[in-house]
Amino acid sequence: MKPASPVKSAAGGAPEFFSPQVSAARRFYLNLNPPKRASLSVLSGGCEHCAPDYEIHRATFPFYSIEYVVRGRGSLQLKNRRHRLAPGCVFSYGPGVRQDIVADPGNPPVKYFVDFAGLKAKEILHLARLPAGSFLQIFPPNEIQNLFDELIRGGQHGARPGGDLCVKLLECLALKIAGARAPSAGTGTLSFTTYQHCRQHLEAHFQRLKTLQQMAEECHVDAAYLCRLFQRYDHQSPYQFLMRLKMNLAAEWLQPSSALVKQVAVRVGFADQFHFSRAFKSVFGVAPDVFRRLR
């Protein structure tokens, strides 16, 4: 990447490439003129509540950037391709990539962003499966919001440890984006909407759910169709997803030394302690008693 030239600041200390058309913002700025041979540097980032008249029109950008929409709507054009902005949208741009972002005046976006540079900047985008000028949807839409919030907190420290932390959080963010990526085709279809509904129902009621048939009936779909939905959009069976939810909760409840395995088994829907232990080991690789000794 060709090193960026020094960035001028507007009134208030914000770099000139930050839009003033926001109703509220949480931002941080680190070194906006990183060393030419730096491996990877996080320069700035934040969360912006776009104003109804928010518009960005840039022919290029001095750094690489990832943006993420958590609320609201708008339109985006990258490399002459148009996209609709909605919760869960993630996109990237950088040097030589034109970007045009326009808010929906009736429902302007709330979006996070992080700007970065360095010899490994392109590797971060490759890790996220999000090369500069590309767009994707993640599921669920709020899956990476907590990481962005951590990134802002780390950046606002300002000191050297804060910068190092931001680099590590950026790497985690890239991995999380790749893992949360929704299928490139079919996310606007009825089948994906049905999958979302079924997944949300399982997440809300997993403690009492026990069988595939019970899950299908409560989701108002055929059991075979429920399996096809999860294999297509989640790359696992609905029963595997259910067991992961149950065992994650069981692991939390097993932490106190006074907790009995039999009691925890009942709380997550297992009448048979041995069946619970087998299920727990299939998920985590160790039996509940062994897990508790690893604390």
C-alpha cells in the first residue's frame, strides 16, 4: 500500500474525512500518520448516528476501512455496484475505491467503522473475506457489535497499550466477520427468513426443547425442512445447534463447586445424567466432572 500523506484535521480535532453530518458519535483517533513500514496500525474508529441528510461521496480513501450498520437504512455504491444498507451490512473500502453512502432520511443508519493501514492491512481484509470494495451481510445482525464497542474503548485509551489492543481486536473482528458471514445468495428469500425465525425460537426456548420433532412443530415447519435450513445457512443440524446452546449454559452452571452434575442435567432438560454426560463430552471433549476440575 502506498503510504498515506499526513491527514489534516477539521475544527474540533477530527480528521477532514469524518463527516459532520451526524447527530451523535463516539470516536477515537490514534496515529493518523503511521510509520511507512508499519506491519499493521489502527488509526481511528467509532460509532456514528447519521443525520437524515448524511451523504459521503469519495473517489478514494487514504486508508483501509471496514464499516458496519447496526440500525437504520441507506444506500451504498462501491466500485459502481449499488447496495442497500440495513442492519448487519458490512463493507470495506480503501485507496482507489470510490464510495458513495447516502442515508435514508426517514431512518438514517447507525454505523460503526474502523480505519487501518500497514503492510498487513490487505491481509486483514482477506481474513475477513472482505476485500476492499466488497459488501456482505452477517447473521445475526448484531453479531459483531460487541467487538466494535471493545475496539472503541481500547482506542479511547490513546496510549501505546491501547493501540496494540486495537490491532488485536481488529484481527479478532476480521475472524468474526468471516465466521458470521451470511450466505451470499438467498438471504432475501422466504427460506432465509424462516431460518432466522427458527433459530431465534431455538435460542429463546432451548432449555425446554428436547427433540427435532418438538423443534419443528414449534417452528411450524417440517422436520426434514428444518434440517435443510440449518445445513444450508448454519452448516450444522438443528439438534447440534440445540446441544451447543444447552451445553454452554450447563458449563456456566457447573462452575460452582457445589453444583451437582445431576441437578445441572435436569436444568437443561436431561432426565438421564449419563445421557447428559455423553452429550456434554461430545460438545466439549471432556466429561462434566473433568471440566469442573479444569477451572
